[in-house]
Amino acid sequence: MMITNEAAISLAGVFPPIPTPFDEEGHVAHGPLTDNVQRWNEHDFAGYVVLGSNGEMVYLTDQERVEVWETVREGTPADKLMIAGTGCESTRQTIQLSSQAAAVGADAVLVLTPHYYRGQMTGEALAHHYWSVADALEIPVLLYNMPRFTGVDMDAPSVTRIAQHPNVVGIKDSGGNVGKLAQIVDSAGADLQVLAGSASFFLPALTVGALGGVMALANVAPQETIDLYDLFQAGRLEEAARLQRRLIAVNTAVTAQFGVPGLKAALDILDYYGGPVRSPLQPLGELEIQTLKAILVEGEVL
Amino acid sequence: MMITNEAAISLAGVFPPIPTPFDEEGHVAHGPLTDNVQRWNEHDFAGYVVLGSNGEMVYLTDQERVEVWETVREGTPADKLMIAGTGCESTRQTIQLSSQAAAVGADAVLVLTPHYYRGQMTGEALAHHYWSVADALEIPVLLYNMPRFTGVDMDAPSVTRIAQHPNVVGIKDSGGNVGKLAQIVDSAGADLQVLAGSASFFLPALTVGALGGVMALANVAPQETIDLYDLFQAGRLEEAARLQRRLIAVNTAVTAQFGVPGLKAALDILDYYGGPVRSPLQPLGELEIQTLKAILVEGEVL
Amino acid sequence: MMITNEAAISLAGVFPPIPTPFDEEGHVAHGPLTDNVQRWNEHDFAGYVVLGSNGEMVYLTDQERVEVWETVREGTPADKLMIAGTGCESTRQTIQLSSQAAAVGADAVLVLTPHYYRGQMTGEALAHHYWSVADALEIPVLLYNMPRFTGVDMDAPSVTRIAQHPNVVGIKDSGGNVGKLAQIVDSAGADLQVLAGSASFFLPALTVGALGGVMALANVAPQETIDLYDLFQAGRLEEAARLQRRLIAVNTAVTAQFGVPGLKAALDILDYYGGPVRSPLQPLGELEIQTLKAILVEGEVL
Amino acid sequence: MMITNEAAISLAGVFPPIPTPFDEEGHVAHGPLTDNVQRWNEHDFAGYVVLGSNGEMVYLTDQERVEVWETVREGTPADKLMIAGTGCESTRQTIQLSSQAAAVGADAVLVLTPHYYRGQMTGEALAHHYWSVADALEIPVLLYNMPRFTGVDMDAPSVTRIAQHPNVVGIKDSGGNVGKLAQIVDSAGADLQVLAGSASFFLPALTVGALGGVMALANVAPQETIDLYDLFQAGRLEEAARLQRRLIAVNTAVTAQFGVPGLKAALDILDYYGGPVRSPLQPLGELEIQTLKAILVEGEVL
């Protein structure tokens, strides 16, 4: 394996973890997917995460996954990264799916912690998993820590240890423990690029050394999230803080409060294609849609 | 749909949720699987659960899953049930996989609660999921509640409501809340056959109205679990209680304490085929194997 | 210390953990307390637990606590036990308060796990705590495990170890893990008398070797809980199971669902003295009271 | 009530939540307490929190509490605030204890969320509690949210609502959810001064609008925590971030990792008076002390 961290891609900036559009029959809607990507291309994103939690990854077949990556790859300019979410429960399926992602042009893979047997997912087991995946691939690997969905929360020493592998280059951490992010930045240093996994703590994460963020909010408020990043880079901290605070409620609405159905409903409201979710997820009710609209207006996104 | 609860299969008795054997290359080992089933056939089990949590279901491809069911079906006498674990995250994949299970001869399917987006898995969403699956199948559906792995814990009112569908005939509940089981028996009545999902509370569950159990322990202590069931049926409660208490530590060893690696190691010790687990699960260390042996001896299973 | 487990009191039977009545000014209402006890005395209880969780123990001053014990002691016949809840956060205050309980005639003390610094409440720390209390007292000590309120859940090995002290004679476990109760009965044997801490799993607990129960439900359904105990003792298991199932919903209403305010409202409905709770607890609203009444009627308690 | 938020005290800056020293017999050691305060007085703290979680508040009698406040008040210069931790489970005891704190010169009280009956601690119940306390006092009230110890985690809307009372002027939030802090700053505005409750997220909290912090680390690394605050005020964000990262491991050692025993051991190492903890807390073992020393050295605090 000749890849070294030094040669690795830069993850600095904002990445929307894009949703997967379905048509009314429940099939992947590739046309609307392309249209959405075209609109997002107008913003200065560092790239896209395709098939993270917001992409309903767990509801797609392997074939659908590959096709979604192909469509997005085609629509993504060369100066933006396409990061493919490829984490499966088994190491062998994660490797196989990651290889398919690489074959269709993914620049990196984002690998969710396996978690079904969470009692057995020790630091040892996770290191074995990630190192096996990183060994097998020619493209770099990002760790994906998402305790709210998985019940597994990697701590700073485990992350730092896994990051010693030269082909592990980054982490998306959605847990919201900014102290832990600071500790990872401190101990992993140049071995690992840290990305905030939610807009709710984007500015705080940048402050302690994160280089960017992968956040649902970037789908519905692309320019605002980029502005927040730019204001921080420019040292305009007070303006950044005001924007950060303004966006919290909108971010909550399209994540913890209404979930992926809320994200898709917000996209519909904002004239992107949101469309239906796959069952067992249920669409928002009319009352919830009105609440969501009010939150978008209040947050100056609509 | 002509199936009614009255016509449904009886779930009374003991079911081992059998593990899936792999060879040293990590492929499904069908020969050893058949051998294990032959030995278990010597005991008076009500049937087998194939691809529950102990079957490493989440680590198999769909093709492997179907092949495992075919092998077990072939080895299972007609007077025993084969119940196939078929729960996927999406309703559509659960239906598709369940249909494949039915096609290769499963008598019923055991459907784990979808759980990745656990915040959205309301009673409403779960009812929609289970009713869609039950509508689509010609074989009966059992609910599978496993909060330790999923973070989702269906309450008694939700279960009772879902059980109103004539093709939902049973539940395996592994949560250990025996009060809840009693409440389900009380409110669902003849609509639902309740199975204890772990040997740790088998006798208590029988006492409040459960009809049987699906438990990892039955793989390694087949006669003891059947004896426990028979003692209860015969009204020999004190002997049953003694046996229940004696088996607790062994049960813990092959479930919460050492997980599926512990179950497989115990099978190896007991001259069944246990074999390797799939990564990211890790095999027991030598010290853990010695501890496990001591527990098996102490519990009079070895 | 001459006390040995062999000489210790018998805890077999049913104990209501009685609430503390307050008047409209919020003072302890000793008259109504005496009246309630007189009515409960008509039932064949093994005794009373005075100042457990249902007694709003955490809301009373030390002086009020002693006065409550005095009043109940006076009203309790000699053939019933008075067990005083005396668990404080510090070992020294627990010893002091327990000594006061002994001085006013308590037959035993029930000592809640200290829990504020739960991360530090290791088996070692808890053993030190309980052994210090047991060393200091001339009356026996019962452990009180209540994870729903404390966040601390003693496991079977810890309990068994603590029970080796000759003056630790029993445990009230409200956690609902009946498998753990079985394990404690198995490993602690004659060292420890196990009491179910809630009616939701009373019969299951008896089945695996518990000797009785301390349960909120006994306050509002005294005869039903005693009947359940007697039916089990008489080997009439099916009738016991039916009664157990019938009582679940009522039990939930006066515990997890409506809490102490629900217990007191149920007492008011049943012509005991319930009266107000202390703030920050809030009284039930009118709608909740109607729901509670319906549950009492449905459970044939009203 | 003439007090208004505008007239309220300023909470900007760093506050150590000081531990309570005990002598070898377990009595409060007032001499060492005074000595510690004298040394801390050399640093530019905004004041002291006396009897927070680090003060072993739950292990003291009311009389001991008042005496501790008297000693600290006497040792505290007039330009520093003394904030007394006074939260009890009942509203009435909280009011009484808070009044005693005011009588001996506390500038404000810090009131922990009541939590024993956590299922009943709704936003409604907490508002009733805090407003009753705030109504009864002539000195201002700070909310204290500490989910790791209490299991109660007030959300932003609840906090904002409670903050509408003119005598509720601040919150110490130890939960680490910086997104929530941002939301509180946004919605409560001038009604509430937000303090970070742990050094692990001090800089991130300042970034989104917190005005200061109450943190165990300030006891053992007083100048470093003040430097961090000053660097942020001076806009020297990169230096602040480096210092924040350097201090994380030390902070963890004296909080989540080793708790109050760790904090006291660190003080002993640093030539303050740490001394023994009260049981059931246990002192660190020799190995833990060596680990702690190594962490202090690594963090450049020793």
C-alpha cells in the first residue's frame, strides 16, 4: 500500500450528505437526483457524501447503491470530491461494496461503525474492521461515528489508534461531543482530518480544529453553511456565532426532530426534489409540514 | 388472505436459534450445518429459528441466506417448524427476503424490528411495516423484539395493535421485561403466541403465559431447556426453578457475556461444529475459553 | 456483632411501601397516616416499608422521617415488621439515620444504593458502604436496588458478595430483571432473602425463588396482592397467572405511568387518604384522574 | 419582586467549583479550606461556586453546608462572587437552604435540577420548582443542568421558558451539548447568562455565546483556564484552541475518569489541600495516582 496520509485528499470544507430521491413507485429517481446535484454544484461545496444516513443507505440494494454513485459521479465536477457511504455490518461486505464504490469513481469511502452486536464492538474489533477495509482499498477511508443511530460511540483513544493506518484519513463524528473532537485533533494530529457530523456544532468543532463538516443542513441551506465556514476562516467570529445560532433550529428540524422525512419535505418546500421516503419511514403529516415551514421562515432559509 | 389466527401454526415448545457455521475461509459450511441439525433432531424441539441474531444474519448475503434455509429445511423433519429470520431495514427488502424464505419451505418468518432510524420507529411506523409484510406473505409472521441490539423496544399496546392482523401470529421478545410479556398475553389473548427470547427468563415467561422460547442456550443445552419446559408443563415447579437457576450462568456466557463467539466456542467444546465467526466479531481468547469451559462444567452442561 | 443470618427476620410475604400523607399546608398528616395503616392492618401483610421511594423519602427532613416511623410503629401490630427506608448518599448519614430508625423501633432498614456519583459506585464502593452500615447497626439491613430512579443497577455477583455480611439479610430489587433475581437466589442462597420490588413481576419472581415483594400496588390492591402470593404458595399457578396479568395495568398506573401522584390519587379514589404530593412533584390533572379511574375499574380494583 | 435581569450580577469569567476538604476524622477542615481559597484568590477568578457536585454537597449536613459558605465568604474578596450550590430534591428544602445561603452572604444560588423521580420531572414541574425558588429569594438563581449525575437533561425550550423569570439569571450546563447552548443563547438572549459546566467544551461554548465557565479544572489549573478565557476575549483563537486541546486530558482525569477523588488527589499533588473523600467515594489507589501524575505532567499542569 503506497498511499500515505501526506498524499491523502483534503477534506476541508462543507459536504452535504445528500438524500436519495425516489419516485412515487419507490424506485430511485435518477433524473431528480441529477437536477438536485446541478443546483448544489452552484455552491462552493468541497464535495458530496453519497449514501450516508441521510441517503437512506440501509434501504437500498447493492445495485441501487452503485447506480446512485454513478449518477452523482457523473454530475459532480472534477474539483469536488465524491465520498461514498459503504459501511455494512460485516467486514467482507464493507470491503466488497467499497471496492465497487472505488470502481465507479468514488474519491473516498465513509465507513459507519458496525454495530448490531454492539457489546462485542470493542476497540480491538473496530480496529480490525477498519484496518482490514483500509488495507483492501486503493482509495482513502473515513471513519463514521454516529452514536444516535448505532449505539456505538468510538472514544478518542480508539479513533487515534485506528488513525495510525496510513489509509485512514478522516472521521465524520456526529456525536456532538466537541471535547472528544478536540482530544482527537490533539492526539491524532496530522493522521486524521476531523469533520463535524452535524451543523448543530459546526462552529464549535471548527474552533477546536475540525477542518470541515458533513451536515444534513447543507442540503437545504447550502450557502448559509458555506458562509459559516468562510466567516470562521476569515476570523469573523461574532458573525459566525450569530449565523451558527440562527441555523440551530432549522438544523434540528431536518435531523433529530423530523429525520429524513423532514429533510425531504424541506427540499420539496425549497423547490429541490425531496419526494417520498421508503417504508418503514413515514412521510410528515400536514401539521408537521406547517411547523417545518415556520421553522424555515424563522431561520431565514425560506 | 385466507389465513386466520385460528388456522395458524402452534409455536408451543423450545426453538434453538441456530448459529451459521463458517469454514476457515469464511464460507458457509453446509456440511457441518447439516451435522449439527442432525444432532439437534435427536431432541424434542418444536423447530428451529434460522438466521436470528445468533445466526449472524446481518453478515450474510441474500444468496447465502437462502442457501442456509435450504440446507436446514432439508435436514428438518416434517414435524418440526423452520422459522426463518428475515427482518431487513426496509419494508420492501423484508417482503422480498421473506418471500424467498417461504419459497424454500419456511413455515413462518421472524421479523426483527427495523431500527436504524430509531427515533422515527413509532408505533405507527412499525404497524405499517409489519402489516405490509403480513399482507404480502402466505406464511405467518412473528414479531422479533430485541432491544439490546436494536435500541427499539416495542411496548405492549403497540404489540397488541400489530397482532390484530390475522397473519401476525407470534412474538419472540428478548427484552426480559416479563411484566410486559404478561401484559401482552393479557391484552392480545389468542391473537398472539408469546415466546421468551432468552433462557434467562424462560420459566418466568412460561409462568405468565408464554407458550415457549427461542433461546441461544437451547443450542448448547438442548435437553436441559426441553426438561425445563416439560417440568413446567408437568406442574413440577420447584424442580423447574432449580433447573432455571442452574442454567442462568451458562446462558449468560453464550449470550451477553461472550456473544455469538461464545456460543460457537461452546459448541466446539461440546463437539458440535462451532467454528469461526465473521469479522468484525472476534474469536474468544484462550483465557475466555477457559472461563467458558468452567462455566459449562459448573452448570453441568459439560 | 452477634446477629447471624440464621437468626434474622423472615421477609416472606407482601409489604406495601406506604406513601407519606401531607395536609394542604404540606405538613406530614399523622392522623390520616394512622388511619391508612389501620385499614391496611386488616390485611395479612408481612409488614410495612416506611419511607421507600413511594414515601417521598427524599422530600422529608430527618425529623419528619423519624416522626413518620414513630407514627407507623405505633399503629403496627407486633406480628408485622416495620422496615424503614434510610438510604442517604453518604455512609455516615445513612448510619446515623438508620440508628434513629432502630431507636424508634424499626425491625430492619432498607438502604437504597447511593448513586449521585454513579460512575464511582463500583462493586467495591458499594460493598464498603453496605458493610459499614451493617457493621454499625443492631438491626438487619436490606439492600435496595432501584435503577429507574438511581441509574445504578447492582449485578448478581456484587449483591452476592455484599450478602456475605451476616447482617445483610435481604434485597428489594425493583429492576425487573428476573433472570438476575434467579442468579442471586442461586449464588447467595440462604445468605439473602430476595423481594420483588414491583408487582409487575411478582409472580415471575416468586417462581424463581423470591420470598415476597415490596410493591406500590399493595397499597391500593392489598387483598389482590396477598391473594396472588397465597395462590402461588398453594400451587394454584394458573389462577395466580390470571391475577398477575389482570393487575399489570393497575400496577403500571400507580408506578411508571403516573408515579407517586398517581398512587396518591388512587388512594383518594379508593377512600384511603392520598392527599397532595410535595413539589416539584405535581398533582394529576383531571383527565389523568379519569384515566386512572378507568384503569382501576378495568383491573377490578375499584 | 424588584429584581430585574438588567440589574443582575455579571457571571462573565471563570469560576472554580471548589471541593470541600475533610480531615482524617471526616470533619470539614476549615483551615485548609481557607488556605486553598487564599491561593485561588491570587488568580483572576470571577468568583467561586461553593457546594456544587465537586463540593460533595450531597454528603454534607445542612449545618456543615452553612459553615462551609461562611468560611469561604470570609476568605473571598468583595470583587469576587460566592455562588452557593443549594439544590435539594424538594422545592421547600431548596428554598430553605437557599435562604440560609443568602443570609451568610452568597451572591447567588446554583440550583441543581431535582431528579429522583425523573420520569415526573417534566418541563412543567421544573418550571414550577425554579419559579418558586426564584420568587422566594432576594438573590439571583442559576439553573444547574448535570445530566451525567442526575439523568435529567433540560432542553433549550424548557430553559428558555424558565429564564423568563426576572430572578433567574444564569445556567451552568455540564451536559456538553454545545448546540443546545447555542440555542439557549439564541432564544433566551439577555434573559440568561450561560456558563459552560466543564472545561472539556469551554472554548466551544465561549464561541457560541457562553460568558464563562464553572469547571473542576479551574481548581487544579487556575491560570490555564483563565488564560484560555483571556485568549478568547483577545481574539487569539489559535492559541486558545491549542490550550483547549492541551487541557482536555487533565480535565477528564479530574472529572469523568477519576471523579472527586481524582480532583482531590490532584490538589494534593499540586500542594493544595485535597485530603480524603467521604464514603461511599473511595480514594484513588497508588496506580491511579501515578496515572494521574503522568497526565498532569503531560498536560503541563505539574
